Amino acid sequence: MLRIENVSKTFFPGTVNERVALANLNLTMDQGDFVTVIGSNGAGKSTLLNIVAGRLSVDTGNVIIDGRRVNRLREHRRARFVGRVFQDPLAGTAPNLTIEENLSLALMRGRFRGIGPSLTRRRREEFVGKLATLELGLEHRLSAKVGLLSGGQRQALSLLMAGFTNPRIMLLDEHTAALDPQRAELVTGLTEKIVSEGRLTTLMVTHNMEQALRLGNRLILMHEGRIVYEADAATKSQLTVRDLLGEFSRIKGATLSDKTLLG
């Protein structure tokens, strides 16, 4: 489903600010895999998601989605089969459009511009059914401007929109980090539900190690642009936060606290 083959990415090459973000990275995900990604700042986690989404191009290597090499496809072209939820609740929705207009745009993502043709009675009924699954009452607010919603409501809507067309790959970029604990727990639960029901192949970056252990069937730890540790479903089910801290300390050769890892 997703193959990342020997992918490298360097920012500001040949300058004093040169930084290797990804170094010959390899990752294979099968249909329905849910991989959580942890690592300290600068490990390459967000760069990895940007490479898959098409926001960044690779220096070397290949990105293959569903058997198709997509290196040359720009982000707006990949949006047809790659869904994404960002850390900032404001990033995934259009605040000046209504809930139903945002959903219409999500439905047409990667195809043609415009929302008019999709706002039929049948489409609105479909939107109501989808929104009802969030259990936030948004199904009664189709005509409300999204800018009036709370951060948690907007992130829940972004999550629904990203999975609306059953993308081949779902990318979650620290999508609960900006929310308070109660709303973060709500969105985490919705993530489990939407990914599970859609059998979505999902790559999720998180700074929350408990979340990384709770969600998904695989876990990877990144450091200096490489995957330095990977746990399959059986191993992951036995891991604790202390285990992850110990593994990271071993890799870096230093004693770390969770604040150091997550900072």
C-alpha cells in the first residue's frame, strides 16, 4: 500500500545550515496498517509526512502508493488519495465556509473546483449521517460557519473530512497536540473509530507516547532521519512508556525524561 524506498531529504544543502532530515529511510505499510511515529524534535517525523503528502519532494529514493510511484505528483494531485489532519485545528478547514461547504470540498478533493454541484438534498442527508457519527451535534448545524466551531469540533470535522473519501493513505500530524486533554481524548477516540471502520492505512506522528502505544498495530521510533526502532503488533502490545524511554536513551546514549523526548 505504501512503500518508502531509500528516501533522503536534506535542507539547505551545501550551506552552513545544511540539515539532513531523512537519510535513506525505508518503510513498508500494508493495507490497514496503522503505524504510530515517535521521536524527538528534528528526528524527521513531519518531513516524512510531508514527503508522503507531496508537500516536499525527495532528493533520492521513491514513494510508492498502491503500487504507483508518486514522486512527480504534486500535493494537490495526491490529495485525491492521501488524507491529512494537521496539528493546528485551523489548518484543515475553511473558516469562512459552512460545515456542508467544507464537507463538499473534501468530497471533491483532488478533482474539480467548486461546491455547487455536490450540495444536493441527497448529499446533505449523507453529510448529516456522517456528522452524526461524531456525536457532537454538528449534524444540526450544516449551515454554520466552521470558524464558529471550537478547536475540538474543528479537528473532529477535519478528521471526518480527511477520511471522507476513503483515502489510500491517512496522515495524522500530531492532530491532538493543540487540544486540551478532554478534547484530545475525544479526537483520539474518533480517530480509532474512523480508521477502524474505514480500514484506513494510517501513518500518525505524535509526541504523546501513551497515545502512540494505544493506537495502531505498529510503532516506529525515528532519530536523525532514520527509523531506529520498530515494534510489531505483538511487541507493541507489551510495551510501556518506560520501555520507550529506555529504548530512546539507549539509542542516544543518554538518560532521558519523557519531557526530553517529547520536547
